[in-house]
Amino acid sequence: MISEGLCDTKDWRNDAENSALITEINYSTCTFNVLGVLTNKSTETEQEHSSQSPVSVLIWVSSMSMSPTSLQLKHVSLGVLVLQTTSLVLTMRYSRTLHSEGLRYLASSAVVCAEVLKIIACLLLVFKDQSFSVRALSRVLKEEIINKPLLTLKLAVPSGIYTLQNNLLYVALSNLDAATYQVTYQLKILTTALFSVSMLGKRLGIYQWLSLVILMAGIALVQWPTEVTSSEQQQDLTASSQLMGLLAVLVACFSSGFAGVYFEKILKESKQSVWVRNIQLGLFGLIFGLGGVFVYDGERVQKNGLFQGYNNVTWAVVVLQALGGLVIAAVIKYADNILKGFATSISIILSTLISYFLLEDFDPTSVFFLGAMLVIAATFLYGYDNTSEVNSSKV
């Protein structure tokens, strides 16, 4: 729906909130570590703050560079985060429910196109990091991809999971309205936290555990069954399709959480640019994606082509999915947990309003609003414990 000039990754990146942010960026199919923006600081500064939490260092850097321009960028970043988060979900939902003449585009082909765009974007960023030298670019790619086959193969695991996840998101938004999807997908906070505890040894505070309980309660209320009031709704959104959409979101949340933490663990062990790692992910993703196209949609591709049913809306979805994370990367350094919570909350509200007034595929109930409020509260509460630790560390 995420970092400039990334060079290294540090061992202090074991916080579940950062993993959740990585996971969220992966959802935009551009996987990288946001906190990598900090690794361009001097060695002395890194050593001085390496014992602090990642959020502590992030806020420390923000405070060092706070200026009127930074304050403006911080508010702009809120708008960009909301726009990216909301536009991808709504555009994808609209593209999957658009009633138009002709064939509907293949979700598997859209995933492949997004991977191609992601690879191209990351290649350009590595090219820029290498001072626009073709020779230096080819040397880096050879050293990091060809000469390190074991590390490259490790990235096949998260890449395959992300490819599955991206296909599942299309399935989810084909069967769920944007508002319900947006709220339910916040379950990735829970899955990422659990995988961070089990795989990275992260310890969560009392507020974080409480927020996870509230999160589950909120999502349960959002998914609470309601009576279908119109025959048209009953035809378009049956109980079976809702169940399929819910299962797709749940599997996507678990796969996203695991892949995000697994990728973070790999990043800890490497010192190369995270853009190179994204190229590796993209290459595997392209292979897995093409495999999915020909296994599930091979006959339709042979009959009508890979780009059947494509229109301007479809290409907008592809571009948003591939490059959305890069847009966030340019501004996330000015954001904090509270700002991220505001972005998530506003995005949920906008998705609800647009689903109701424009897409007309959603009829909110009091139970839904209660569940959505609990999810929003849980989002803020999850970051509260980290914020408290930062404040106490400064005293």
C-alpha cells in the first residue's frame, strides 16, 4: 500500500512493530526494511545507539532533523500513507467487481506484471546507488545473486509465500467488500507479532498483548454474520463467497506475517542493499507467478492471451501494487507509530465510506462499527508500549 539509500541491516531490528511494517510493505509487493534508512549514519553513531530499540533510534533520528520542512513532510506523509493504503484496496476491489463487456483480467497475470515492475524499479534504484555505472551494477548483481547461490535460494521461501499472498488478496477482494477486507487484514499485526516472538525471540509488553486481544475481538465483530436485505446483494455476495474471501484474508495474514519475519531474519544476516534482496525476491516471484499462471490459467492464456481483460483500471492496480511500497519508502522516515495508526484508521474509515457511497457493495451495521473501532484502538495501543519505552529511555 519503506527507505532511501539502504545499505545494511542491523541486529537491533527485532521489534514486532517493525516486522509488521515490513509485512505491510510486502503487501505492496515491494519488500524492504524501513529502518534501513538509519544504516547510513556514521559507525560511531550506530554503536552509540545500537543498544536502543529500533523505534528509539528512529525517533532519535527524526528529532535530530526536525525542522519546519520536516514537520510539513510529516503531515504530507500522513496523506501519502492514507492514499496508498486506501487506493490499492479500493482500486483492486473495483477492478474485480467491475461489470463490463468482455473478459475479466486474470489475477495471476496481474501478480506477474507487478513483479516485473518491481524488479525494474529496484534495478533502477541499485543503478542509482552505483552512480549510474552499468559495470558496477553488473558486478553487484553477479556478486550478490550468482556468486551467493545459498543466500539467493533462501529468498525463494518468502518469495513463494508473497506470490501466494498476492494472489490471495485478489481472491479476498473478489469476495469481500473493501471495508470488511481492510479491517480484517489488520489481523496481520497479530500474526506478525506471534511469529516475531517465536522466530526472533521478541518480548511483547502488556499493552501489546492487550491490543492483540482487542484486535481479535474487533475482527470477530466485523465478521459477525448479518442478514442480507436485498436479493441483488444475495446474488453478488453469497455466504459461500464471503467465507472464501475470509479464508483468503486469514491465509494471507498468516503467510504475510511469517514471510515478513523470515525476510527480516535474512536481512539481519546480510549487509547488502535491500534493493538487491528485492531483486532476488522479484526474480523468484516472477518464476512462481508464471508457474501459477500456466497451472491455473494456462488454457485461458492460450486462448485469449496473458493480458486478456486488461484496461486502465487493471494497469492502475498493477502499478499501485508494484510501486506503492516505494512511495511509502520516500516518506516513512518522517512517520512514527502514532502517525501510522492515524493512517490505518483514516484508511479504514475512507474504505468504509467509499464502499458504501461509491461502490455500493457495503451496508455497515452497528456491530461492524464497534468492531472497526476496536481494531483502530488496538492499532494505536500496539504502538503505545513502544512509545512509552522510548520516552523512558530518554530520561
